[in-house]
Amino acid sequence: MKNKYRILKIVVTVIILGFLLSFSLRRFSREEITDNKISVKMSEKTPVYFVDEKDIREIVKKENPSGKVGDLNIPSLEKKINSLPAVDSANVYLNLNGKLNLDIKQRVPVFRLNKDGRDFYVDEKGIEFPISRTYSHPCMLVTGNVQPDEYEKLAELVEKIDKDDFSKKYFIGISKNKDSYSLLTSEGNYRVEIGDLDNIDFKVKGFKTFVEKYLVYQDPQKYSMVSVKYQNQIVTTLNPYFKENDSILKAGKMELAKAPSTAAAKKTDSKPQTTEAKKASTTVKPKESTKTKTHTKETKKAEKKPPVKAQSKPKAKVKIE
């Protein structure tokens, strides 16, 4: 019985509202919709100005040239406003007194993407919409070949940066190179490499620890990159244009130059040793043969002939004699 009573109550309420609506339409159908009878409300939390109230009123006039309430096609007007790229949703309705109400919610950009030479905004739902000629919304600038399926994760990253005071102070942009993301900083020329968009809280926390315990005591121009994409470690890259890094970079280049030179030296040293050994083996045999074949006649002839070159070996033979 209670369910039947509730259903009956709902049906009666709908019938009464329908009757009042039809009565009001008949009553105000011949009346004109003047400017003071049009109410435009923007219901977004963050104030944006892609769509102006003046633009909405012009659309109402175009959709209802006669200006009469009876000629107004509310579903068509609502569809027209929803088709605007910067509009998230629109609700159009008439009051019983003939006043036209338009409740409009605009899209709020989370970041502005520069991709393939084209600029456009992306909202929290990952939906693209074009930039406006009359209004520019302040938001994070992102560059690189970002895919549409990454928009939502990227929007979450930007929202986390905006809500954290430390991140909001340091990070002013995001860039993507191949498959790796980097955060652009406001201090120095370095960038913070984060890799993919997973474990963002852990990566930002690691960079925050690095800044508070080490980087605050260094010149921000010292590094060109700080990488936090690896687990439990931070990798830094020195800036080659920073003068104080000259000695460190030179020492590193000298260490790198020593490694191949020593290996090459080992190769070159090994080759002469083998050739010298071969030469020694070939020269030993004649020496042994001369020592074994020693006769008195040969030594006398050698004394009569003028010596061409003084050698130690013939002297040794003379001493033997």
C-alpha cells in the first residue's frame, strides 16, 4: 500500500507540473524574450572566460529570430550551446513566469599542449579544445609528442604539482622526449627527468629531499639534469657551460682517455715482443756455428786481411789463441 501511495503521489505531481507548464507556455507564448528575461549563469568553480555572456545571448537570438517564447526550441538551443568547444555542459529551461535560464559549465584547462606545431588546451577529463583569441588561461605548458591516452595521467600530475607548494614553486613546465618525461624548473638551467608517469609522488619526494639536503648549498647552474626516474637513487649531469665544472669535466675526460690508451699500449707492446723473439731465434744459430767451427788456418787468414769492422767476437777468438 505504501509503494502504491508513493507512485500515485509522483504521478499526480508530474501531472500538476505538466499542467502548470503548458498553462505558462500558453500564457507567455506570445510574449517576447527580452534581455532582462534571459539569465546566463556560469557554474564552474575556477573562473574561465572562453565563453562570454554576450556570446550566449547572440546564440539565443539566432536560434529564435522572432524573439517569442512560443517559437523557442529549447532542445535545439541547448544542443547548439553544448556544441561549443569550450563548453562542458549546458542546461536550458523556462520558468513559469516566462524567464529563460541558461546554466553553462565551461571547460577548465589543466595544461596547454604544444604538439606538432599546434597549441590547444586539455581539461581534467582529457578532452582537447582550442585556444581562444580573446582569453588565455594560466596553466602548465607541456611540449612533446604526448599521446591522448596519457592526457588523464598528465592532468593528475599537473594537479598534484598545483596543490603542492614546493612543486608549484620549482616546476614551471613539462616536456616529453621520446618516452621520457622531464619537469622544467624555475631555478637554473637543469631539468628533472622523471621517466614515465608512474610513482610520481615518490619521484617528486626524492627530488625534494635532494634539493633540501644538497642542492640548496650548490649553485643551481651547476647541473643540466637531475634524474629521479631510477629507484632509490638520483643521477646528476653537470652543466658543461658552467665554469666551475671545467676542472671536473677535464678530469673525467682524462680518465676516459686513459682507459683506451692503456689497452692500445698493451696490444702494441705485445707485438714487438713476439717479433724480437723471432729475430733472436734466427740470429742465435749463426753464432753457435761460428763458435764450433774454429781452425788455426782461418784465424791466420783473418789476421792478414784488413779488419773491416771491429767486432767483439773475433777478438774473443784471438784471445783463445
